[in-house]
Amino acid sequence: FFSFHSYSAPKGALEQVAYARKLLDEYGFTKTEMSFNEWLPSPSKQNRGTAKQASMIAAELIGLQNGPCDTAMIYDARCGTGNYSPLFNPLTEEPHKAYYAFLAFNELRKLGTAVKTVPPEECGGLYIAAAKDSEGRAAIMVANCDENPKPLNVNFGKVISCRITDATRTYAESELPDTLPAHSFIIVESKWR
């Protein structure tokens, strides 16, 4: 196995993952497992618990799902003792906004079958992951970790529910927006047939 860390923003971290895979393959380690055993975008204290960090974590989760990494461990997820924990406030043990990125991503995992999506450079910088089950249910997670809102030109099928996390809302039920606010992510449940 090959393990490595990164504290870069999602684009840089995902480029590092792709580079590691490319380099391993070039040197004949084509079956070597890659373990991204420590990652955390925007680890500074002023970003902890913010929508900015949550959107970056959501984007990186999506990018890792769509990339060549075998395992990935965020730094760190300890409750109460983790000074860098993006998931929980170390003083109150209440969830930060980034916790809900993992909750949303779990909705995709529960459906069981990943659906091919387009990379960020083909959809205006949005990070997209989707999944479906055999009974016609689907979910799409979209992250905007940019400073600016982005048009949401995605076919969501028949929308059942939408939850959004941004600067003012945390995993809140919402109408499907036409534009994804800066530093935000959504999880949309829908029917695909």
C-alpha cells in the first residue's frame, strides 16, 4: 500500500491523488492500494465549522468517490478531543456543518450503485456524485466550494426532497434552487423511473 496526506483545497488534493496513482502505475505498482490516510481542506481555525469548510469537504468527498483512491480518512473526526475536527465542536461536541456532508454522502452509499457523473471542469466547477437503487430511487449530491454562486444545470429527475447546507442553513429542507450559493452543498433525493 501507499499512504499519503494532503491539506490542500479539493482541486489540489484530488490532483495529488491522481498524480500518486499515475506515478505508482508508471513504476509498475499498478495493484498498489492507495490510502489517503489524512486529508482536510482548509484546516485553519477561522474556517472550522463554517460553510466554506463544509463545502470543501463535500467537494473532496465527491472527488474521492469519483477518483482512483482506495481508502480516505479525514483528519480528524474525534468528538471532544480533536482540535482540528471539522465534524464536531471540541467544546460542545455539537456537529459542525461539515458533519452533514458525511450525512449527505451516506445517503448515496445507502442506495448502493454509483452513477457516472461529469467532472467539475465540465459543469462549471461543481462537484457531483450520484447513486441509485434497483427500485427507482436516486440521490445526487452537488457541492460548490467556490466564492461565487453557480447555476445548477443538473437533471435531478422527479425531485422528492432537497437538503441544503450553506452560510445560513444546515442540512435544511429546501426547494431545489436554480443557483447553488457560494460555499454550499445539497443532497437531492429523486425518482429515476
